[in-house]
Amino acid sequence: MLTTPHFAFYSDLPTNEHDTLIAAATARRSNRPDVFVAAEQACFKGLPAAEREAWDRAVADYVAGKSTRQQRIYERFALAGLVRADSVADAGDRDFLRQWTALLQAATPAYRQCRWPAQDALNRRWIAHVTTLLTTYEQTLGEQLPKLFASPWKGLPFRVDVVNLASFSGADSAAFGEPETPHIQISSTHPSNQGLAALEAVFHEASHSLTGPDSPLSTALRNATARAAATVPPDLVHQIHFFIAGEAVRRVLADHGETYTPHLFALKLFSDRFREIISRVWLPEIDGTRTLDEAAADLVRSLNAPADK
């Protein structure tokens, strides 16, 4: 639907069907109402019995949840056209992908008829909104974020599949293959992805490609932790990632007269203490007055200092 220097946005039927089946299975496991709204329920009841049964079989298969983590990654990347079943090395995984593809295809008529038109319209509206933001802010953020993370973009543009839910947080990213290919899923309906926050959502997910285990940020934090013989949260890189990406978005919006509160603070993510420390410690790195290594060392030291009473 839209390709920019950093993103290729899709509203893709099979990927959205897969997202809906995950949601339907989650609801069924929790004895919650079906994900179809009233109008969709009426549509579903009017379908031929074979189409209803194919959808119910797919939901039941997703409820059973017999796939491995690796197979779920294959599902995601196969839907995005980034992996083919016949290219998968393990015979069991190849057979799983073929059977799952057949299951999904059999359930497609019900989804296409009763849910897809409304979901596609929601996705398209969200992409149209993001288009207006990227027109103004993409170039600046695309240049600034690699500098702040001290790591270059690779593999642009990243595929972004816009769906209903994506995950509990409303967005996620994954990488697969050699060299790794990033893939982003983002919810068109999640409250955290609306308005100006949509800009942070897409660039936050894209920036995961700048924070891998061998990235400068991860390396600086790992070295600082080892030198201090300290203990830090296992997801500390991601916590810092939230601050850097959010602050970059806040600043570029402020330059255009917009007031914005990044996700880290708007959603009160992680601890109050972390948010206070990262705001004090990491701003000089963003301002260019201290190095990544210096900021990492100060952060590790501050997190391990006794908390003020």
C-alpha cells in the first residue's frame, strides 16, 4: 500500500486472517466472546456449512497450539513472503508449514466474506494517517536514529504488516534468515498506535534492528556491566531503546511545534526509578556531550546505587 525509504506497509489478507485466528483462539481459551462482532456473526451464520466448519477447524487448531516457537516464526515469515516451505531444512517443519497453509486457505472464504473488508478499511485508514506523519518526519528520524544507536540501517525498507491486534502491546518485530530480515507487525486499532504515537510505534519497531546482541548499545551495556561486576535487568537494552526512540520522536515533533509524551512516560513503562535515572543519565548522550560507553557506565552505576529513601 505504501513504500517509503524505511518502510513497506501492507494490509495483507492472509496475515490479517492469521492475526484474527490467534485472537479467536485466545478468546476461546479464556471463555471470552468470539472476536467477530454482531454484523460479522450474522454474516458467518449465513455462510455455507462447509465454510463455517473450515473456520471452526482452523480456530480449534490454533486453540490446540501444537506448533513450536520456530514453526510460529516460519508462519509469520511465510505469510510475509520472506520464507518458502520448500526452503525449510527440517522435514517436520516443512510438513507443518504445508498443512498449516492448507488449513489457512480452507478458512479464508469465511474470513474474506465476514471480517476482511472492515479490517482492511481500518488498516488503510491507519496507513493513510502514518503517511502524513512520515511525509514530514521520516527523513529526520531516519538520519538521527542510527547516530543515536551508533548503528546503521540494513535491509531497508522494512516490511510492516498492519493488522488488527499484532500482540498484547500492539506491535512487535522479528528478524529471520541470513542475513537477518526484519519484519514488523503493528495494530491499526491499539490505543498506543494512534495520533502522533503512530510515528514512535513504527520507528521503535524499526530500531530493534539497531539494538541486536552485537550492536554498539548492547556491547556498551554488556561491557559496563562486566566492569562494574553489577547486575542489571535482562531487558535493559529494550528499556534504553524505548527512551532513545521516544526522545528522538519527541524532539522532532517539538521542532514542528507539536507536544508529545513518549511511550516510556505516557504508559509508565518499567519502574519509576528507571525512568528518572534514564532521563538524567542518557540525555547527554543524545545531546552529543558524552559517548555511548560513558552513558552505559553511568546508567549501570546509577541503577546499582542505593535508592534514595
